[in-house]
Amino acid sequence: MEIMITDDPEKVVEWFRALPSAKEKTTQLHFYFHDTVSGKNPTVVTIARAPSTDKSPTMFGLLNMMDDPLTVGPDPNSEPIGRAQGIYGSAGQDSAGLLMTLNFVFTGKEYNGSTLSVLGRNPVFETYREMPITGGTGVFRLARGIATAKTYVFNTTSGDAIVEYNVIVLHY
């Protein structure tokens, strides 16, 4: 079943009609997420904070909007493959845990125009984190799966981070 990224609702209806005979695919992705909160061109901005956030050891109540580059390697100048766009908020009062709601928006060759959606808890100071893939568009229509994250570099002074992601999704 070939998928086409389209803005034509009738083509999407046709795609769904053919779905019962479609074979499910598995796709694995590996990339790096560059979260920059400092400097002249941050990719993250604070959009809200609770009055008590600055007194909280976990920054509870802080809400950020992001538009982070995704690249094939950890070097910020490596080949771009997309953006991570969404919101993350500090949701843990007793331990650092972010509520992540974001889309991986792919711009690279094979997946250009497709997205994967993540919604889940990210305990950022744990070595290994797992978050659910809750959907997708384009090549990844009806996706479900897991995104695992591991911090590659975290600058405690600036707050900037590079995070390695491994994603595995089932889709049609």
C-alpha cells in the first residue's frame, strides 16, 4: 500500500478504504535532538511559569515551547532531517520529570512531510528514557511505537542539551 502525502481529503479516504488489505511495517529511526535555551537564537522559549517555580528544586510549573533541530549526528552542523516542535513542562514536584507533547516533523528525503507524535513523561536525569509514539502523518499514518532518549551532552551552565533518540514505530 503506497502512501502519498496529500492535502486532498478524498485521497486519504481512498487510503483508509484500502487499509484492511495493507501490511503493517516497522521503521527504526536514529537521530539527535538539539535543545538550545541560551544564546542569540534559542530553539526553546519559556511561555509560562508558576509563581513558585523558582523556589522548586524541579522547576515545577515551568512550561516551554520548542522548535529544535533534528540531525543525523550529534554535531549541530550534521545533516538536518527535521524538527522537534511542541511543548514540554516540568510536571514533577519531587523528581525532575517533563511532560512532553511534541511532533517530530521530518524534512529529510525519505520521510519529508511526515510526522510522529510523542506524548509522555520524560524523566530527564535518568540515563534511559522511554516515551510513547501516539500517532503520525504521511508515511507514518496510524503510527504507534516507542521513542527512547539518552542525553548525549548537557551543559549545566547554559541548559543546552543534545539528546540521542532511537525510535521504532509500527505503521502502514
